[in-house]
Amino acid sequence: MNRLREARRELQAVQIDDLNDYQRGVVVLSGLGCGLVTLVTDAALVVVATRAIRRGWRQRQLGPARAAAAGVAPAWGWAVGLIAAQAAAGNGAVWVVNRQLAAHPEPPGSPSGAPGPPAPG
């Protein structure tokens, strides 16, 4: 299992090394953007979970089943929405990388990593 992980990391490193500076920047910025969205949505999920626990704790005198239902019912929609937003951000980051790399291909004949002339457009 560790050999497979090491092989994947080496392949990713080679793929990133083959990109020019602009393409590396696109990959890094999309990764940072996706990371920021992940951080925000995870923090929001913590808030949703905390509010659900507090709401259930306040309703504990109604019995465990009613307390759980009171705490979890409103949180389901928020949790599903936040998880969907996080997945959409990840897919969006991949889409941006693919689109930018397709729009700015490396000029033929230039060595990898060397800055080439800017693509027209």
C-alpha cells in the first residue's frame, strides 16, 4: 500500500514539474481556493452540529427520541447543502484547472518549466 502511495506521489510530482509557471500557478490557486471553501464549509458544519446538539439538549425532557428528532431535523438540510457546496467547490476547482490549462497550452518546442510567450487571447 505504501509503495502505491509513493508511486502516485512521484507521478504527481513529475506531472507538476512538467507544467510551466502559469500552469503551476493555476493549479496552486485553484487548490488554495478549494481549501478555503473546504475550511469555511467545515466550520459551518461544526456550527450546524453544535446547534443541533444544543437544540436536542434543550428538548431532552421530552425523551431521547424526541430530543434527537428536535436536534437533527433542522440540521439535515443545512448539512446536505454544505456538503454539496463543498463537493461543488472541488469539482469547480478541477474544472477551472482543466479550462485554464486547455486555454493556455505550453508552446511547442519550449522546455518544460521555462516561461514561454504569453498565449494570445
